[in-house]
Amino acid sequence: MNATRLVLIASLFLCSVNAFAQSSDKEVAVIEVGAAASRSLTDSVSSFGPSVAVEVTPIENWLELEGGVTTLFTRHSTEWDADLLFKKPWTLSKKAEFMLGAGPEWIHTSASGVTTNSVGGSVVLDFMFWPSAKHRFGWYLEPSYDYNFGRGHEQSIGITGGLLIAIP
């Protein structure tokens, strides 16, 4: 739970710092609220759960930072993932964006009464769609590949999708 607090505090800090760097017509941050599905390539187990993230733009058209937390549930385990992704954005049109990103993640797993913590890495493709050119509300799809550096070196693929809410 301490990692969740750390990610949220870091996200709020980044949002407040970024507020002074952006012009008034751009969003300060984008909140992503959605659902995630993951499939382990190591042991063929699927998991599902909620996901929330905050994204800020410290360098326009060059760098976006996303801090997020995802909880994944299987029949006999729960996994909390907290990540910080560094993304390169590309604007496809006034209503569509694409980003390629990578970054570290912290993984907290509870399975059969045993709790483990480990560090991993994640690579994502982020597709954002905005119904209007004002970018107030939209939706996203984010396919990902994760590698856990902990015991077993688990690898997984996943997809996260949901609602985008811009904070002006």
C-alpha cells in the first residue's frame, strides 16, 4: 500500500510542477481510469482488474510521464503493479494520438498466503481517442509487455482500456 501512496504523491507533484509549464489551452494532466487484462507467457494464467493512472507532459511533443497502479486478480492470487512510464507521443490527428513507452514497475504479489515483492519492466503502445478536438474526455487502449526481474522471471502480455479525463 505504501507504493500506491508513493505513486499518487509523485503524480500530484508532477501535476503541480507541470501546471506552471503549460499554456492555458492545454491540459495539465490526463487521468486514465479503466480495466486491465493480463496473460502470463510463463505459466498461461490470466488475470483481470481495475487500473488508474495520471499522465503529464513535461516536454511538449517529446515526453509524457505516466504513473499508474493496477490490481490484477486470479483465482488464488492478487497482484498490485505500480509503474512509471516514459512515453514518446505522436499526434495522428486532432482526435487521435499514439505513444510508445517503457519504464520500471514494482510488483507486489499475494498468492496462497505468500507475499512477494519484485521489480520489473514494461513496454506499452498507447492509443488515445478523443471524440472532440478539445480533448476533455476520451478513451484509450494500451497493449503491453511486462517482464518481472524477480523469481521465475515471469513474462506477460496485457491490455488496458478505459476512460480519459483531461484536467485543464
